[in-house]
Amino acid sequence: MGLEANGGDKKQLKFLIYGRTGWIGGLLGKLCAEQGIQYEYGKGRLENRTSLESDIASVKPTHVFNAAGVTGRPNVDWCESHKLETIRTNVVGTLNLADVCLQNGLILINYATGCIFEYDSSHTIGSGIGFKEPDTPNFIGSFYSKTKAMVEDLLRNYENVCTLRVRMPISSDLSNPRNFITKIARYDKVVNIPNSMTILDELLPISIEMAKRNLTGIWNFTNPGVVSHNEILEMYREYVDPSFIWKNFTLEEQAKVIVAPRSNNELDASKLKEEFPQLLSIKDSLVKYVFEPNQKKVEA
Ligand SMILES: NC(=O)c1ccc[n+]([C@@H]2O[C@H](COP(=O)([O-])OP(=O)(O)OC[C@H]3O[C@@H](n4cnc5c(N)ncnc54)[C@H](OP(=O)(O)O)[C@@H]3O)[C@@H](O)[C@H]2O)c1
């Protein structure tokens, strides 16, 4: 079966999703239910090729979504001390799934990461010059990012894979500890660096649309522009908690409380914006999808 035979409007969609218990995978299932799209979660483990083949045989999907991966608990520092577990899922597992999908003529929408770049002399902070899709990753400071960059490079060879470079994902659910806003609001101290970020409420429906359009290749999957930690916390104070206060610290001070360095960067989202012209800038998307719905009603 050729790739072009799958999905599209001609055939009824059926999605096979990996990551049932995860944050992004959970949100994706809810969205499919809301949109009336048939879906099932994969039962297999990514490192077990036979289990993926049997999922595909029983579900008969039109598209496969991979929101499975190890991200580390409480954070990516976990990957520094669990390298084989990280390789097993994020490298062996992701490649297995891409390969099984290829052999079954299926597009794989893969939620990957944009945390494989860091500002450099050609992409300086505040310059507005972001990394583009063909750029070679330049951040391998953490084991998590290193393996994600290696896999992204290998996946370039798979014509059936749509790689979505997610960054610092944010959702309207401010009670979720995975949410970037919730994370930084709870930290004792935060750095203050502009970054590209992904508003899931706006972008996950776009990933479904990308499947419908059978799009493949690498995509910077962030809202256009950047926002800094302090700008987000100022919005949080304005919309959610007027008494909110926070403390900043420097990257050097941050380095003392984490194991592996973190990536800070701007990704150029113009390819995504061209495909989806309605895509909002990061600041407008934050207001529309996150802060306005969470705005505390002030008593008259
Ligand atoms: N959250 C972020 O900050 C962020 C940022 C950029 C990119 N991403 C990427 O987006 C993807 C999803 O992230 P998330 O935040 O939704 O992660 P998450 O909440 O940690 O969920 C990960 C999911 O992957 C599943 N999983 C782990 N190992 C597996 C394996 N070997 N086989 C099958 N399923 C497996 C987990 O299931 P079990 O519980 O059953 O193991 C869980 O459902 C990841 O690849 C992540 O790297 C996340």
C-alpha cells in the first residue's frame, strides 16, 4: 500500500496513538474524541517490534501518532543516570515504530523535540533569527537531547515520518505539573531567557490536520516568535494571581541545581506558519489559549 493511499478525506480516518498514559498522548485522544475521529491507543511497547506489528494488524490505522517516549521524572536529568532505558525507548523504540510504519505504508506523526538547539553566534538571543528545519542540531549537552538529535537525523531517511519539534509545551491546564508555566511558577528561582514554545491547545489540533494532509518531513512545531520566563510570569500575575512573586537566577546559578545543561533557543516557525496561516504568535496564543480561559474574575 502506498503512502498516498492512506488518510485524506477519501477514506475514513483511524488513528493509532502511542502514549496513552502520557500528557500529550492523553490530550491527543481527547481531541480525537471531540472531533469524532476514530482512534485506539497502541498496546505495544516501542522497543518490541512484534508488538507494534500486531497493533497495526488489529487496529488497521490510517495514521500512527507517537507521543510515547521517556522524558525523565522528575525531569530530564533522570536520563543522565538511565542511559540504556533512554536509548531503548527514544532511540531503538522510535526507530522501530518508524520502520514498522514504513513497511505498512503508514505515515507516522512523531512528537519529537526542539531542545536540540542552543543559541549560537549565528542565532543570538533577541536577533529574531531562529533555527530552521534543515539546520543541524547544535545542542547535545544532555543525554536526552543528544539521543533525540541522533534519532531526528536518522528519521530524515524515512519518507513516511512527520517529525514535530515540540518545545517547552504549554497547555491551558495550569494544574498539570508537566505544563511549562506550572513548572516555572513552582520553581524557587527561574532563569530569564527568551525561547520558542508550543501551545498545545493550538498546535495539537494542527498536528491532526497535518495527518489529514499527509504531511511529512521535519517541522519546527512552535508558535512563531519567542517569550521569556519573566514575560510569562508577568502574564501569570496579570491574569491568574495578582500576588504572585518570583525570583530570578543566572544560568551559572541554575547549573548548580541541575545535572545536565538545558537548551534555550529560537526556532523559525515560518514553514508551519506558511502551511497554517492562522497560527498565532507565541504571545497572542498564550493570551488566547491559556491566560484568558484561566483569568480570575475580578469582583465588580
Ligand atoms: N513534555 C515536554 O516537556 C516535552 C517537550 C518536548 C518534546 N516532548 C516529547 O513529546 C513526547 C511525549 O511527551 P509527554 O510530555 O507527553 O511525555 P510523558 O507524559 O512522559 O508520557 C510518555 C508516554 O510514553 C509512554 N512510553 C514510555 N516508554 C514507552 C515505551 N517503551 N513503549 C511505549 N510507550 C512508552 C509512557 O507510557 P508508560 O507510562 O506506560 O511507560 C507515556 O504514556 C516525548 O517523546 C517527549 O520527548 C515532550
